[in-house]
Amino acid sequence: MKKLTVFTPAFNRAYCIQQLYDSLLRQTNKEFIWLVVDDGSTDNTKVLIETWKQEDKIDIQYIYQKNQGMHGAHNTAYANMDTELNVCIDSDDFMTDNAVELILDKWNTIEEKTNISGIVGLDIDKKGNIIGSKIPDEVKYSTLYDIYNVHKSKGDKKLVLRTEVVKKYPKYPLFENEKFVPLNTLYLMIDQNYKLACLNEALCIVEYMPDGSSLNIFKQYKKNPQGFRYSREIELNYTQRYKLQVKKVLHYISSTLFIQDFKFFKNNPKKVLTFLCLPIGFIFHLYILFKAKK
């Protein structure tokens, strides 16, 4: 049985997903399944995937669903995989040629996996530059939170997770008329019980597309306030640094203003801090409104 599922949420990305498929064909280790969750595409994504399935060069699974957003596609992927490990490669990104080999080799070197949730590796750009910075070499195991906040590593990282661990935690919630919940809410919950094995090797080549969420974050704040408020509630439960708590509280206030239910304190673990930050939270909300118009 194959150990790794590479899963890809796809929404109208037929124009760029070919480079991901080609990178999977180049893998030095083909012991993986490629699971594509088509999140309601209206282009020819399905035709492409079916064509590649018929080529039978790699093991491909395809699921079509009504559009739910990235987090909904993650829910579907997790529910339909049974490999030991999984990694998400977005439809506008692609894998380094030896990524699967690096992942499986690293996993096989870990003798005691009980308290390990998976592997954290590096993202690079098309020129081979690391996105952000490496993880310090002396750090062999860490939570994702500590990688950024204690070890001061920067930039997006690529997570390879144990499927069994992922399925222990709540699914991403689906909110009516919204299509985005930050994915880090799951990773933060996993952090409370498990650590990641650190791998300072490039696993994914990243390209930030004009229609991607990373380049439209202020518009996402405005369009998906319930998803972001849910995320802030999770983050405030576990965030330890005071400055970071203040930042999350300001976002929580802004999301609540977008929702217009004015429930600033319901399910909020930092009620006193939220009360103290309300005036500046209103100003921060106006700043987000201004940035979302650009």
C-alpha cells in the first residue's frame, strides 16, 4: 500500500495545473496517490484529469464537489484518503523532482512516531530561492508555532501530515456565503499535542497567482468574516505572546464588525483584552476596508 497522498484542491485552474502534473511524472519515487478535489470548476479541469487518468502514468483519484472553498476541499480530501501521510500541493504550485523520495526517506528514519504529526519542509520559488528562511539546522523536531515564533524562521513551509492525526481534529467549518477559513487553525490545534520532524529540503515550488488568496488577503477578510473570526478564536486560545494576542484581537474585532452581529465577547477567550482594544480595533477595521478597495 502506498504511504503518501498528494492532494490538490482545484477551482478553475486548468490553465496552470499541467505543471503540477508534469512534476508528479518526474518524481524519482512514484509511490504516491494524486488526489484531485475539483471544487466546482466550470472550466475543463475534469477533462484534463480524466485524460491523465487514462494515460495511467501515476495513480490518480478525482473527486468533484460543489464549490466550498479551499478549506472545504481539504475536508473532502482528508475524508477520502487512507494513506499514512498526506501533503497538499496547490494547483498553481508543483513539486521538486525528488520531493516524494525526500518525504518517504525522512519518514522512514523516524523510529518513534507516536508524538510526531508529520514533516515540515521548505517552499522555494521558480528561481530556487527559499521562501522566507530555513529552519535552524539544530532544530530537529518542533511545532509549527515554535518554528515561527521561537526559532524565528520565516516564510511559507510545506507540511506533510499523518492522516491518522488529521482525522482526530474537527473539520473546517462551512459558513453560508463564505468560501475561506484559514487552514492554520487545524495546524495550531495539532501543535498542542504533536511535533513535526524538520526537513530543510525543498519540497514545493510556489508561484503566487493573481487570483490566489495570498495576494488578495484584505479582500478575503471582507468576504469571509465568519471564517476569519473562527480562526481568531482558535488562535487566541493558544497564542502565548502578548503582541501577537493584540494582533489577533484586532482582527477578531474587525471580523465581528464585518459580520455586524457585534458579538465581540461570545466564544472569545480574551474578553478583557478585546474590550481594551475596541477603539483601535475600529480604526484597524477602517484600514482593512481601505486596503480591500485596492
